[in-house]
Amino acid sequence: MTANLTLALVAGALIACGVYLITERSLSRILIGVVLASNGVNVLFLVASGPAGGAPIIGLTPGPQMSDPLPQAMVLTAIVITLSVAAFVMTMAYRSFQINGDDEVADDVEDARIAELARADLASESYEEMGFSDTGEDVVSE
Amino acid sequence: MNNLLAVPVLLCLFGAGATFLAGRHPGVQRAVSVTAVAAVCVVAGVLVWLTDSAPLVLWVGDWPQPLGIVLVADRLAALMLLVAALVSLAVLVYATGLDQDEVRRETPVSIFHPTFLLLVAGVSNAFLAGDLFNLFVSFELLLFASYVLLTMGGTKDRVRAGSVYVVVNLVSSALFLVALASCYAATGTVNLADLAVRLAELPAEVRGVLQVLLLTVFGLKAAVFPLSAWLPHSYPTAPAPVTAVFAGLLTKVGVYAIIRTQTLLFPTEPLSLLLGVVGIATMLLGILGAVAQGEIKRMLSFTLVSHIGYMVFGISLATSAALAGAIFYAAHHITIQATLFLVAGLIQRVGGSSSLDRLGGLARLSPLLGALFLVPAMNLAGIPPLSGFVAKLALLQAGVADAGPMAWALVAAGVVTSLLTLYAMAKVWNRAFWGVVPEQATARVTTLSRQGRLLPRLMVGSTLGLVVLALAFTVAAGPMYGYVERSATALFDRSYIAAVLSGGER
């Protein structure tokens, strides 16, 4: 099978742009990135399906000239999934805008706190030193 | 008999539809979803029994083979399905208990049940899928349900956690599609059994690319080390039952997919070195992360990542003894990790917080809660004779039998991780269950117990059920391990391919 170079290049370009946008902070840019990348992947399926042919309907196109219907079915499924993903991400971006005033993917506060403790070489609040007193009672000093 | 394979998925999908329609009748919703998942448990039990003689194959819609969609259950799939269904049932009962009292705050009832059933449908379908595309669709099904469950209520924290989770999974889905397109371009099929036959005829380089692509995709779902950062970031903010079912099922579906694709499609060249290094890193970095945490749910998320490393350990050795260990570990870990997250929910309820800084003296406030935490915690660390010990012992024995330098490194990392897990669990016990009871906790507990709402019966009952299930793994370790060993052996004798391609019953 000879692959179609133009399609492969288009797929590559779309996916590259998509990946660049997905690395952004803002959810709406990420969404555009996801849509671009998934369209790139859909084009990739066209590359995988081999040379283009007639519509794969029995009675309309003779067998050998049909294009492969299976990748088209898969692309169709992928398109439907991308559509619903786009709707969900938009909802989430809007909700984030309602709450925070922007739609940026935020850092984890707890992560930052633990990293800060480590940088300052401090024990976390949940660290404890146990001492044992004469009475047999455990003494916690913090 | 083969039609039984479609039942778990269908039950959940119809259940989801019915509960969605009954949105205004929480009682009906609960009854329908509990019945559906309980029925899935029964069907999965029958499947475990049936598949022990031969794998079951169902060609859905009776399309010319091997073009149509095929559902396959071998021992591995049936066992995972059964454990997953039992855990989902317990979590569902727990959520029902939670419903009755925290409806307004935690889970808007009308969406929870349909989404949960869709999640179970996706998980069941992933275990039963016999072709890569169907596997992709079931991943999308369960991911979509998980997006909704994770961001349920749309509070600030959940939207933050949800956006990371959604973006990461979108990338992994796109990558999965790239892998699918490449597989189809190279072989002209997506049927797993057919792929296994045709991949063997390809040049080794092409096969290698496909193998690494698939491993990356499923590694991301399973949260294997370099791809695991999203998990502790997104799990802890969700309600307790949601986190429990995610922690139990979703990563294990990834592990299952790794086992399935690596052993079936690429039996001759396991990526032992890569998987070994990644397994060690996952175990050690995960558990070191856990030790540093001061919040119970976050700590449990890190132990979850860390213990995925044990399963990778088993897969990397690629012997049937090691895979038996990995499968047993997966079954044990689904149960135990879900239990611990449910207990974390109870801790939050009694203590009013899940941060170790604000908890104390829980063992005095509620000895029952202490027992519910201690048994699974020790089980996770691998104290004999609990199932965690059996699973770890099996993996360590397989490592020692292998005796290569990488196997010894894995054994060492496994032992260290087990010890550090014990340390992390002891830290929780020490801070949350011993020590002085904070004043506001006493007041809170008195008010709640006066209203009879401290530990609702359904919540405690379902958690207790899971603890007992994990103990049953110890009691029935003999027959269960025999079953697991047979399923691991079957992964290497190509009986799966034979069963699917021989035509099967239609």
C-alpha cells in the first residue's frame, strides 16, 4: 500500500498545532487544541484506509473500487466523541469562568504547600516528635 | 450461554436509562441501580465459573467474522469483572447510605445513579471487549461517566481537579486513536485475536512502535510513573464513593489492558527492561509521595499510584508465575483501595476533616471506625496472612525465581515499598486514631450520634462488606490462586486466539 503523503502531512500539522495549544493554560485554547488534534487523528485514519475509492455501498460501486468503510465508521465514532468532549470542556470552562473569573487550569495548592515545606526544610504540620515521659504517657511535642 | 456476555453491559445501560427517567424518584433510582449492579455480580459469578473450562466468545450482530464486534471472556476478564462488580455494588450501597443524609451537599441524586451505571457499563465492556476499537469505545464511555462524577456539583476544587483530569484523558484518547489507526494501517484489522496473528508477520520495528504506543496509552490510564502525576491531583476532591470506585476500577482497567495487549499481541518480545525500570520508579516515587502527605485522601492516591507498580512488576517479568501474581494483586488491590477510600469518607464524617493536622483520637470516638481502617491498612501494607501479603509473596517469589539483575532490583523495590506503605499507614493511625480528641470533634460527634447519623448503617455495612471480601481472598486463597494461575497460563498458550478465530458459537 502506498500512503498518501499530503494527508499524512496535514495530519501531522494539525496534531502539532493541537499539541501546542493543549500545553496552554486556558481551557478554551486547550479545547481548540483538542479539536485540532482529533481532526488530525481523523485524517490519520484516512491515511490508514488506503487509496480513495467510491462510496462503499453495495450496488453503487463495484467491490474492488470501493474505499474501505471500516476506518470511516471509526472516524464517525471519533467525531461524535469529540463533539461531546467539546461540549463538556466548554461547560467546564464556563463554570471555571463563573467561579474564578478566568478559565485557566490551576495548580494544586496542596502540592505547592508540600513543595514549599520541603524547600524551607521544615517538617510538615503532621510531622511529630514523640517523647516518652516517666509516667508512661506518650508526650507529643510539636 | 454465550449471550450471557452481553448481559453485564446491557443491564447497566438499561439501568442507566431507567434511572435517568426516574430522576424525580430517588427511591426508584436506588432500587434500580442496586438491582442492576447486583445482577451484574451474579452474571459475572456465572462467567467466572463457565470460563474456567473454555473462553466464551460472542460475535455481536452476527457479522461476517472477523469484521464485527466481538465480546470475549476468558478467566482473566471474568475474574476482573466479578471483583469490579462486587466493589461497585458495595460503593453503590455506600452512596445510597450517603444519599439519605448528605444529598444536598455531596451528590445531586438525579445524575449520580445513571452516571454511575454508565461507568460500570464502560468498565464491564472494557473487560469483555475483543477488539481494540470496542476497547476504545468502552474507555470513552467510562471516561465520560468519570468526568461527570468527578466534577459533580461543580465546586471550585472539583472544577480545578476535573480540568486536569479531563485534559490528560483527552490527550490519552487522541493517542489511543493514533495507535488504533497505526494498527489498522499495518494489519488491516482491529480484532485482538486477528491482530495477534497478523502482527507476528510484521517486521519487528513496526511491531515495536505499535507495542510502545499501546503501552503508553494504557500506562497513562493505569497511572504508571512518568504518566501518573494527574492522579493525586484529581482524585482527592471528589466525594468518597466516587473516589473509591475510581481508585478501585479505573486504573485497574488500564492494568488489565496492558496485560491483555502485551501478552496477547506481543508474546515474544516483552518490554522487560522498560517495564522493570518504570515499575521500580512507580513503586518508590509513589510511596515517597504518600509519606510526605498530610491529608488522608491524597496519601491514599499516592499509595494507589505506588501499588500499580507491583502489577507492572509482574507484567515486566512476563512469566506465568509473575503474571499470576500481578492478576491476584489487581483483584486484591481493587478491593482494598476502594475500601480505604470509603473509610476515608467515614473518617471525614466522624472527624469533620481528612487532614491529619485536624484529626485525633478517632479510635476513642469510634472503635468500629478504627477496626474498619486498621484491617485494610494492614492488608495494603502486606501483613500476613492478609491477601496483600499473599499477592506480594507471589510477586516476590516470581522475582526470585527469575533471578536476573532487574528481577532482584524489582524485589528490593517491592520490599521497600511495602515497608514504606506500612509507615504511611502507621502515620495515619498515629495522627488520626490515637492522640487527643480535638474539642470541636467531640461536640460534632455528640450532636451527630444524638441524631443517630454518626455512622449510617448502610455506609458502615458496605465498607464492612468490602473488608470481609478482602479477608475472603485470604480464606479462599488456595482455590482463587489456582484460578489465577490457570488464567495466567492461558495468557501464554494462545487459547484466546484459538477460541475467537475458530468461529465460536454465533
